Amino acid sequence: MPLTIAKLMEKMPGAFLPEKAPGLEAVIQFVFTGEEAGEWYAEIKDGKCTVHQGKHDNPRMTLTADSSDYIKIFTGELDGMKAFMDGKIRLAGDLNLAMKLTQMFKIR
């Protein structure tokens, strides 16, 4: 069964590595386009990550990507930095947080 955005977002809290984000409090908004268009946000607080469907009022960072590209990044089929450089991912807000994203979650 192929990985969907809903399943991927459901797995995010379990993939979160709190030791890689000590003291971090942030909301990351995800805006997906393409086949599985929709909005989700991840809230990192008190060493935990929770994920919600919808739009947050005040995210610290917003990541916009085609849903299929984001799944490929999460499964390691597509390099996140290359996707950003190629314009497949757009970021707004705290770009330092974006750089930490790949370290805060165990991918695959």
C-alpha cells in the first residue's frame, strides 16, 4: 500500500527525535499541492511533536511542496536540499528551523 500524506503525517510524532530539538517550541505549517492537496501543521513543544490537519494562525515556518515530492523526501527517494534548490520545496519564515527539520525526524 503506497504511503499517503495522511499516513506520513500520522507517523511524524513517532519519528520525532526530542534529543535533537532540546527546548524547541515551534509550529511548522505544511501546505501540500498536487494529488493530495491539503494543509497540516506540526507543533513541537515540551519534547513532543503533535500533528494536526488544518491551518495554524501563527506558524514559525511554512513548507510548501507537491504531496508526491514530499513523500519522496520523507522516504529518502529525493534529497530535501536538492528539492529546495530545484524549487520543489518553498519555505517561508524561520529558515534555520528548516535546516534542523531533517535532523529532528528519523527518516524512513
